[in-house]
Amino acid sequence: MENETKRISEGKLLYDPLFDKKPDVKIQDDPTKGFFGKAIVKKAGFVVLLLCFVGISMFFSFNSIAKDLYAFAENGDGTYMLDEYHGGNRKVLEVDFVRSEEDVPDTTKPVTSVRRFAVCCDESVNFIFVGKDVEVIDSKAFYTCKNLYAVIVDAENKNFVAPDGVLYKCVDGVATELVLYPTNNSNYRTALAMGVKAPATAEDVPAFIEAITPLLEAEKNAAPNEDGKMTKNEFDLRFDEIGTKYEILSTVTAVGELSFAYADRLQQVTVPDGLVSIGNLGFFKCHQLQEIDLPDGLVAIGSDAFTECHGLTDIFIPASVAFIGHHAFNKCDNVPVVRMAASEEATEDMELGQLWKPQRRKVLMKDIEVVYNAAREVQ
Amino acid sequence: MAGKAKNALSYVRAHWKTADASKGHHVSFREYLDIFMGVTFNYGAQAPLGYIGFSAGCFLIMYHYDLPYLAFSVISLIGIPLSYLWNILGWLVADNLGFMPKKTERTVYGIYLTAVALALVLLIFDVSVFLPADSRLLVFLNSLSGINAKSFFKIFGVQLLCSGFSGARGIFWRKILVPKYGRYKYMLYSDVIQKCVLIILIGWLPIYNVTDVNDRLWMAYLLFSLFGLYDFSNRVESCTQVISPNPEERMIVRAYPVKIAHLLNSVFAAVIPVLGAFDDINFFRWVIPGVFIPCALITLYFVRNVKERIPQPPIEKKQQVSFWYGIFSVLRNKYHRLNTISGLIDSLGNGMIGLSTVIFLYTLRLSGLEYSLVASLLWAFRGTIPALLSPIVLKHFSFRQMAIYKQIVEVISTLMSILALTFLGDNIILCGWVLFASLWIRGFVIEPANFAKSDMGARLNDYQMYLSGERMENFTGVYGWFTSPITTFVGLIIPVLLLHNGFNSNWDVLFLDDARFDILVIPLIFDLVGHALMIIPYIFWDYNTPQYLYAMKVLQQRAQLAEEGYTPATYEGGLDFEEGDDVKNGLPAHIRHLKFEKPPKKEKQKVAK
């Protein structure tokens, strides 16, 4: 070791790979390696290897993102679950039997359930037809179908009903839980009120769309009159009367998770007296919702239940409420005060989620004041 | 004291417009001010640009466009085949700074402009209608998640347009503006108007309202790609690298006006979120252009007097290396290979959504001033102190130790995040802060390792020079030719799984507690496995400080020999080199026993004084 150190300090030449093997800026044949030492073989090998890498990777990549129209999973009892649906531009989804890529149903394989997020952010689907055998539909099964007008349930189905296209879950033939208020249902109900015929089967859908399109176009293209004010056409007027309001069936005890999410043209929702719970994100981003009268007997309000309901100007929480989820009234920033029927002491027995109160921005976010022992305002 | 101040003031006045040549200075005091203001407002213009980009994590895309998450991966996949062509052309143009032999230039222009013409055809016409309705290609393209046949061809057209157009304009502007404005600041002049127009269009064009998601996707991609085509990065700071041929003066310029401008940069970053809410489109209509346009114009005003003074030939006069020699030289570099393997394993975590974004917006629900304080200030400063301490830390540890340490920290931090999500999920605020703390501490403690990694980047180029006589920086990109299709494929795993769990075009799913858990934890598990496996390649890393010092000694020796007329290319023998019997990775094995000279310690210097 001492000798090596000495050689460096004396300026002897260190080993240098470039001097060891005279470099050439071009690739040349290496005779010692035979066939594989030839420059042309090395270059060809490189190109072939590169093509293989790229080709195989691209093949698997494209295959992994190429989705079948449907994916079903067997439940183990001869029935099936709709696992995934990638409809592309299709306007109708039929959940009845296992279907082929050509959309041909296999009537020996009934579908009885729909997995959560089976239809996820589909912007094309307008109608979902639920077959007679369907027993379970997850509350998140049809997550954010922006253009969904209605869910149509087979008359023989005992587990679900869908009056006016709104999906309810039934127990013993009685609707007990509102599962889904389709985002575009306000337009659908208005169109029905104007005489457009509701589709009974998938084959009727094109006729419905043909009938509703001019009504919606007229609404979209409405121009101001000579006074500069917008003139409301017939659809607008009927929409104000019908589309902005919804009355939940009187037998319902639960508003499900995400059930009214994004129904941002609803202004008034009438809830039944027997309502016990509102699920997480139940009225999420119902921006124009102005009126909702929470009934006595309501026990639970889920997390983010009323998030971004900017139109709400009054919140009255009945004394029966025992649970409020976190961020339940997040960004309900037009509410002057939250009125609670319960006393401040009684709230200690309630399960209150974090940041459940609405907040208002000044410099930093500030909780909106809560008034306890408040009485319900009689209208 | 007053006299000294008066003298200083009169000195500044005397050299306000002309530098003190008697002291070897080239930069006048006026130019110091111009640099300070230029860098400040160049950063100011960049701050709002950070909020715009064609990625799922961009606030504009996240809140307003509702684009399918998987579409971003699909778009990058579509771009892979042609990227090879653009790579080679890009090397050719960049290496020659746009000045090429006429014939080559014509060919390159021809390729770029043909691409533009083809792109326009694809963008104007819907070519998918020419495919037979039952063709397998059409069926296949329509089955792709996130896009359809029509948008596939449009997206391909956007990629052709942007690559072809940017390539052609790169040559054009370089030839016209580089001689006048130098290598760095010319882009500020050539791009500023287009950038201002596009930043307004980004906010005001209602593409996010286009009903059909496939049309919305390609239109947004076109708009954002055009926006990305024009550059307004920190060119003024780049100018200071060549502000003076006097290295001492250059150091002073980079130490004072530039560093002070850096501090003001944090102010811009912190103020912008306070001016509006990301989920309000008016933020992108008014705040973003309102900050960018004035800052860009002020930058241009001040940069006009900033000069580039180091004389550089228009064409790099370095040894021309043949394509194949370059390729095989970098492929022989073991350490590039190890880095590549590590990068491939790292891609296991690709496609996961930004954990910090989710924490800020969906767990802690920050916005406005709270967002600014936590996400812009507290978050941004997590690496500041360790960055200052990094040189001291690195003296005591090898690169291998630092690289393995980094992966262990990543594993621990990821595990902490998984545990927090699993056990604190019910307490959303506490969970959010624990996640934040975990990420903040990770950023704090791995900063020296990041520092070591960037330092190793430069050392690897030296090693490449030692091995093959050239640094081959561009040729290193050949590894990407092999890895990018694989990483894109591996990077699809997480988005496909996230899609299965409800994460598509609507980020609001993250408000659902159970969905947020799945969407975060599944990718974190992949990330955890990736970081654990990434330790393996670094176990074989044996290019540490002694090896680096040896390579540098050899490079010095090579330079001395070149002065004496001995170059490797002409060497015919006769010099007394050490034996290279036990050579590993081009380095003789015995070097670990060698002692290298260390700089004298300070105490010794004091004694000597």
C-alpha cells in the first residue's frame, strides 16, 4: 500500500481505462467475442432489444386500459354482480342479466347486485334500467353520473321502486330509503309534466331524448327580451314549479349516502316526518338548496351531508339529533346562525363530528354561531 | 463614518451605469438592480404558473375540468413511440444550438413541418370516421379507458403539433434571437406575448363546460399543451451564470441580488392562494393572469440591460461522438444502470395522487390564508435548514449509505402514513396533521440524501468522462428509451386500481371517508414495497468518494498528458501506467487503499500564519 501511495505522490501514471484500451469514437468489431463481437450485431441487438421493450410494454399497457363494456362477478349462487361498466357514449345501462360485449343478455345469468363505483363518473348514461332480480345496489354504485335522468325499475322487482325516476329501496314492499336522486332528474320530471312520455324500456329512450332535447335547447338558448330581461319559456316556468322541488316519499326513514349529491338545481326538498337519518354527503353540493326542514325524530346527519349548500339560509337541528358527522355543514356560508333545539348541555351527550358547524371566512375561517334552545320557526 | 458613506455613495454614482474596469468589474450598479428586479419578477411570474398544468393534480383540472384520471396515463402512452424521433432531433438541434449544416437543417425543418401539417389534418378533421365501423382498431380505441377513437387521433394530433411546432420554432428563434440576446434570455422575448394570451385563454375559454368528456379532454390537452409550449422560466437567473468573465464578480452577483430575490419568491407563493379559492373559476380568470402579466412585463423591462458576457462560440466545439459510441458508452456505465433499475422500481408508486394535496384540501380542508400558511410557507421550508447542513452531513457518509438511508426514511414515512390512515381515520383532523407531520419530517430528514443524489449526478458525468472521454449527458437519455414504456405500464397499475375504487374524473370521492382510505392506502402500499426494493440496487453501489477522487485524478492526469501531446486517441505506448489487472467497472480495485491529499485543516493554517 505504501508503495502505491508513493507512486502517486511521485507523479507516476495512474491506471487510465482510456489509455489502457485505445478509444475509438466509432464502434468496431471485437474479434475476441466472435459473432457477438461484430459491430453490426451489437447495433442490431440494440435495436431489436429496444423494439421488444417498447412493443411488449405498449402491448400490455394498452391492454390494461382497454376495458370491456361490462365486467360481472359471480356471487357463488348462480347469480352475478355488476362489477364494472364502461359504456363509452351509451345512453342506457340495463342491469338485469349478464351481458356480452355485443350487449346481448344471457337470461340464465341474473344480476342481483351492483358493486360500489361500478358506474363511475359516466357522463353519457341517461337511463339505468334495473331488472327484476336486483336485490342490492350500493349507495355509491352510480357515482357521479352527471347526465342521468332517471332510474327505471322493473315492475316485478320487490326490492326497489323508482317513482318519477328516483330510486328507493323497499322493505316488504314499502319504500324506506331514498337511494338515488339522479342529477338530471329535475329536467326529467319537468319534461314528464309537459307531456313527454317516460321510457318504459331501453327501446323507448331515443324517443324520449328526441322529445326532451328541443325543450332543453330552448331553455339554454333563451335570449333576453327588449327590456333586457330573460323571458321564461314554458319549460322554464314548469321547471320552477316542478324541477326545483322534490318531495320524498312519506314512508322513507333514511336518505342514503350521496343520494342527492350534485342535484344543484333543487331549491326545496320536503322530507317526511319519519326521517331518521341522512347519509354521508346526502345533499352534497346542492348549491341552490334553500329549504329543507329537518323533522323532529331525525337522529343522524352524516359527514359532509350539506357541504357546499350555499343556498341554505337557515339550519334548524331538532332535539332528537344525536349524531352529526364531521364537516356536515361545511361551506354553508350563507347561514347567519345555526339553530339547535337542544340545550348547550345536551349537546355534550351528542356525538358531534369535527368542524361540523358551517364556517364563514373573514381573514381565517370562523365558525358560525350556534344558538341553543332554539324553537322551530313556523311558516 | 459619514465620510465613508459619502465616498461609497459617490462610488456608486460614478459606477451606476459603467462598471469599475480598474478593478476588473464588468457589472455596473444599475445592472445589479436590474438583475435583482428581473429575478424577483421572473419568479413572481412563475408563481402563478405553478397553478396551471395538464396533470390531475393541477387545481384547475382538479376542480373544473372533470377529466378521467386514467386519461393522463393514456396520453403519455400515446406519446411514447414518437418521443424517440423527437429525442434524436432534439439532441441534434440542442447540441448545435440551432446552427446546423444547411442540408441537415432543411431535413430537420422538413420533419418538423410535416408533423405540423399532419397534426392540423388530425385536429381539423375527425379521422376516426374513416375507420370502418366494425374495424378492430376502432373497437379497440373506443374501449380505451378515458378516451375514445376520436379523441385518440386528436390527442395524437396535439402531440405532433406541439413537438413539430416547438422543434421548428426552436431552430428559428435560436438563429434570430441568440446572437442578439444571448443563450438564456431570448426565450423571454420570443414567448412572452403568447404566454400572456394563453394564460388569459386558459381562464376564460369555457372548455371545461364542453359536454362530451372526450371532446373536453382533447381540447383541454390542446390548450394546456400550447400553454406549455411557451417558456417563461427563470431565465434571468440563468443569465447570471455568464454575467461576468470575472469569477469573483460572478459569485457576488449570484450571492446578493439573486439570493435576496429568492426570498421574495416565497412572498409571491404565499400571497397567491390568499387572493382566491381554487374551486372558483374566477381565481384562474383574474388572479393568475393578474399576477403573471404585470410580473412578466416588469421582468422584460429589467432584463433588457442584463448582459451575457462570457464569450462562447455559437457551436459547441467539443469532440463529435458517434451515435453508437455514445449509446454503448453510457450503457456500459454500471451506475447509470443501477440508477435506472432503482427508477424502474420507483415507478411502482407512479400514478398515486399527491398525498400532500389530499391532506391540504380533503383532510384538513385548507383554503385561503390557512392554505397559504401551511402549504406554501410551512411546507416549502421543510428542506431549507437541512439543505444548509447537507455539505457537513455528506462529509461523514458515502453515497451508498445516503441512498439506502433515503429509502429507509421513505419506508418509515410511508408506513407512518398507512398507520395513521388505518388507526386515526375516525379523527379526521388528527389524522390529517399526523400525515402532514410524517411528510414534513420525511422532507426534512431526506434533504441531505437528495443533496447527495444531485451531487452524484455531476459525479456520474465525471465518471462517464473518465470511462469514455466524454460526459455523454444527452446519450444518458437512452436509458429512458427502455424505461419509459415500462414505467408507463407499471405506472398504470395504480390508476387502474384507483378507478376500481371510485377515483376517476371527480375528486370529490375523496370526501367519502372509506373511499379516501382506499384511494390513499392502496398506492401507499405499492410505494412502500417500491421503496423497500429500491434499497437493493444501492447495495451494489461502489462508486463513492475514493473512487470519485481517483477518477478526478485520472482526468487531471489526462489533461496534463494532453498538454504534453499524449491523448488516448493518438497514444502509441511508451508511458509508464499502473497495471490494470484487477479492474472493476473501469476502476482498479486497489484504489480503496490509496490515500488522497486532503485540503489543509484550518488549525494548521492558523499555525502557519
